[in-house]
Amino acid sequence: MKPSCFLLLLIALPLHAAPLPGLLPVAAKDLSTPMQIIILMTALTLLPAIIMSVTPFLRISIVLHFLRQALGTQSAPSNQVLVGMALFLTMVLIQPLSSQIYKEAWQPMEAGQLSGPQAWDAGTKPLKTYLGRFVREKDVQLFLEITHSPVPRTSADLDLTVLAPAYILSEMRAGFQIGAVLFLPFLLIDIIVASVTLSIGMVQLPPVMVSAPFKILLFVLVDGWNLTIGSLMKSFYV
């Protein structure tokens, strides 16, 4: 199994369950095959929501949709293209993390060196460290109060039930901040075009139709896709 796929399954499926033959490790034999299938199908059902929520996919998809809206191109690029781009960029970003989890948790479990709970603990440690890099203390405090959990001594002691939603809030805030910055130059063009069209009496021609070519031309001239994607990817390595 690819390490990146394992990372997603690790988040969705508690490794307390016994694995399916050929797909999951054969270290545990506690559950029957029908129960294993039910657990696996449940994990696969939750997989899309997990990919969109607790990976860099969240910030990337928000920024790309803000960019399309700022350009005013309506449906170009299409939702499928934006989602596909966000997914591939996410795979690039989580590849080191997924490889680490695969080596530290999955392979020892396959070899029978770790039990299910031990593999879960070993796999979530690097995951918590990764998520902890992007969460705000304010968001963590919020969910500690909501769940009535005691304040941990270190960030490594945070539970995923607190860390995951705090990460989602922090990433949404970061995505909206970047999106707002992207909007500013295109908003300036809209204001200038609207002022010019009104001053010459072109009240029946929507300013958006006039400004759209100028915004696209500006974006192409400054190599906007390279700048946007490059800056967005570098934001995860700070």
C-alpha cells in the first residue's frame, strides 16, 4: 500500500480492528471478516471528508476558489480541475509525513512487532506534530473548553479530537487571509474600470465584462499561476 494512502486510512480507521487479508496487516485475528469489511467501508466513506478537512487540501482549495472568483471567470478553471490540482499538491505536501508514518507504524504492525493500539499511537505522534505546526493556540484553547479537556503540558499531549478541529479552523483562517490578499489587485482593477465606464456614460455595460479581460491579462503577464501555487506551497514549509 502506498504511504500516502496509508496516512489517510490511519486518520479514518482506528487500528484497533483486525485487518482484511491482502489489504491490512494480518497481525490481529480478533474480528470476523464481515466486521472487517464494515469497518473498512465506513473508513472509505469518511475518507473524502478527511482528505478535505485535515490535510493541506483545505487551505489550497479555499485559495484556488478565491482566485477564480477574483478573476471573475465564473467556471474556468472548472471545479474538477481545481479539486484535482489541490489533491495532487496535497499529495506532494504529505508525502514525507505519510512515509514516516508508514515506516514507524504500518511496517512494524505488518511484521507483528506492534499491536493495533501501539501502531495507532506510533502513527499519530508524527501526525500530531504536523498538525500542531499549523494550529493557533486560540483555536486549541477553544476546543479544550468545548470538550472540557484538561490543558496538556505539551502540544504532543493534545488529543486528535481537539487538534483536528483546531487545525481546520486555523487552516480556514489562513486560506481566507490569502484569498483576501489575492482579491485586492483585481478589486482595484474593478474599481478603476467602473469609474471610467461611469464617467464616460457607459451605464448599460456591466463593468465586470469590461474588467475581466484586463484581470486575465494581468494575471497571465505576471505568471500568476506560478506565483500563486509557489507561494501557497512555500507557506506550508515556513
